[in-house]
Amino acid sequence: MDNFSYCSPTRYVFGRGVEKETGRLTAAMGCGKVLMVSGGGSARRSGLLSRVEDSLREAGVEWVELTGIRPNPTDDRVREGIGLCRRERVEGILAVGGGSVIDTAKAIAGGVPYEGDFWDFWAGKAVMETALPVGVVLTIPAAGSEGSGNSVITKLDGMHKISLRTDMALRPRFAIMNPEVTFTLPPYQTASGIADMMAHIMERYFTTTEEVETTDRIAEGVLKAIIAEAPRVMAEPTNYDARANIMWAGTLAHNGICGCGRREDWSSHGLEHELSAVYGVTHGAGLAVVFPAWMTFMAEKKPAKIAQFGRRVFGVEESDNHSAALEAVDRLKVFFKSISLPLTLNELGIENADIELLVQKFHEDKGLPFGPYHPLYPEDTSAIYKLME
Ligand code: NZQ
Ligand code: ZN
């Protein structure tokens, strides 16, 4: 096991009706005035935003709004938010939504106290040391941004989708998580969220670090819970306990607990981020196409850990590692198909993908080679994208 330093400082407030705590928690993080960031309208339509506003009013917290944040959020809205915060002299940010809203809120929070352009952090030209405090009211279990120190933003100039990972600066102070709020999620978003949270665990599971049995078992346990709850949540979208289990799994998948003491990979996320940057696809659905392709490729290079995943998570019985790894990929695909996720680029809605462009952007954004599990060079990256056809 590798040395590690782990701190997940977010207060998770979980259960029915917890959005009424928003005002009190916002005031408790020292904010009398916040920027409230939200998405395309689902939170307004469901009545959640009104309840959050009531709670802020009761706690004496003022707010200004930035609405209409779209999936795969872009740098222009971040700049708009930074300007608004400076003009209105807000003291913190409240995100009401999913990963796209939370990541925009985080990027604004990091950009406000910084004199240069906020993108410097994403471009690796500056290190983020400080940010305005961020609170979250989560509406979709998927990205895990409510407990992560990350923010993923696309720079429109060149369509570069980059994930900034901070240790502490961007970890939310609190995350309000009411599973009932997720009853309104469309099936495709529910399923895509499930693929995304599984991918967050698998990026950490497929490691070259030896002797990590404790985090392996945490990861396998959360994966098995997700696989067991997924059919329930798809069949009964208003089943509170199924929604609750999936929601908590989404946080545990990405708040760092599954990654302690091990090298993480993140190639599949890099490969997917190019798909959502270039073709605008839903991140989790993209991962349902990317991850099996990456695993098929790795079954030829380094099958042992993939075989272990197959045996422990899906009950694969083959004793030979190569066959077990390939069987693991098949089982994962069957699972994704059972919740109506796409398995090919075509099914994802991408016809005649420009693989050359995707490969070039992947190495431009991630480096050459990239891939701690097994280093990827352009010919490898290209082979993995071709496995998605
Ligand atoms: O915008 P609204 O109207 O709210 O609709 C959203 C959006 O269309 C809808 N939705 C959300 N909650 C809903 C709802 N519809 C009905 N009822 C509800 N309760 O769902 C759609 C997707 O929302 P989005 O925020 O984009 O989803 P998600 O949480 O999957 O976030 C995806 C983004 O997060 C990034 C992804 O790359 C992508 O840009 N990621 C962020 C990470 C992080 N910060 O740690 C890690 C991830 O790996 C990921 O890369
Ligand atoms: Zn993800």
C-alpha cells in the first residue's frame, strides 16, 4: 500500500426534507450573501428551488442567481459568474443541481479571489490555494462532485474538457442530499449516473499498487450495492430506499475513500471527456461505452486485476486470468445493457467518429503517454476508440 493523506471535510446532510437545512448551513459557513447556481430548470419545476429559497430567507441569507447551466459546463458561464460575484460582493456559492452546476460553482469559487484568468488553474499554470466556500444541494447521484475536490470545465476555444483536481480548496463545505429530489430523474440520467459512479470506483480499482485489500474490498462492496440497487431504481423510480442507496453510493464512489493508498488510473475518464467535449454526449453514458473497451484492451496487457474484479464483483468462475478478464467485460456489458445504456459509439449517437481527432486531443489534454495502469501511446488510444465502434 502507498502512503496517503486523506481528508473528506464535507458535511453530508442526508434524508427526507433536509433541504430545509440549507439556510442554516449556508449562514454557518459565514455567508450572508451567496451566488446561487442552478441548471436548466428541473429544480425550479420540482419545487426544490422554492424550498431552498424559503430556507435561505428564514436564515437571513441573501442571494443572487446564475441559472441555465447546461451539462458539460463551459468556461464562459464561469467567467460570467465570477463577474457577478465580484460586482455583488457575495461571500460564498450555493450550487443546486448536479455535477455540471456544482463544477461551475466550484470554478467560480476558485476564480473570484484570483487576479489572473481562472483557466490558469485548469491549464496547470497556477495552483489553487484558496476559494470562496461552496455548499451543495444535490439533485442527481452521478458525478460525485458533492464530495470531491474536482471541477470539470470545457474551454470553448478548442473544446478542451479538463478536470482540475484539488486536494482541499474545492471540496464543498456541505452537501444536502434528499433522495426524494431524485424521483424526477429521467431513466437515461439515472442509468448514466450509475455508470459514472461505477466508473469512479473502477478508475481507482484498476491499480498497479499491490496489497490494497482494504480499499479493494470497500470498492467491491460499493460496486455490488450499486449493481443490486440499479434494477430496483430503474423499475421503481420513486422507491425511496433504492434512490437513497444509489445516492449514497455515488458519493462514496468519488469522495476519495475508494482511492486511499493506491495509484489511480483515470484513462477511461480522459477518453470519455474527449467524447463529451467533441460530441456533447452525457458523461456517464459515454463511460458505459468507454470502460468496457478500455478493459478489453487491458485484458491483453494486464489481465490480473480485471480478472479479480470479474470474480469478486460479478462471480466470474474462470480460473485463467485472461479468460476471466474477458468474461468480466461481458458481464459488465450485460449489466449496462440491462439498464438501457449504450455500448457502442453508434448507440451513443456518434456516427463516423473522428478517431484521429479524439486521439490527438486526448494526448494534448492528458499527456504522452498517459495511463498509470498501462501507459497509452497514440496507437493504443486509437485501438481503444476503435473497440467502441
Ligand atoms: O439542468 P437541469 O434542468 O437541472 O437538468 C439536468 C441535466 O439535464 C438533469 N437533472 C438533474 N437533476 C435532476 C434532473 N432532471 C430531473 N430531476 C432531477 N432531480 O440531469 C441532466 C444532467 O445534469 P448534470 O449536472 O450534467 O449531471 P451529472 O451530475 O452527471 O454531471 C455531469 C458533469 O460532471 C462532470 C462530467 O464530466 C459532466 O460535465 N464530472 C464531474 C466530476 C467531479 N467534479 O468530481 C467527476 C465526474 O467524473 C465527471 O467528469
Ligand atoms: Zn465521472
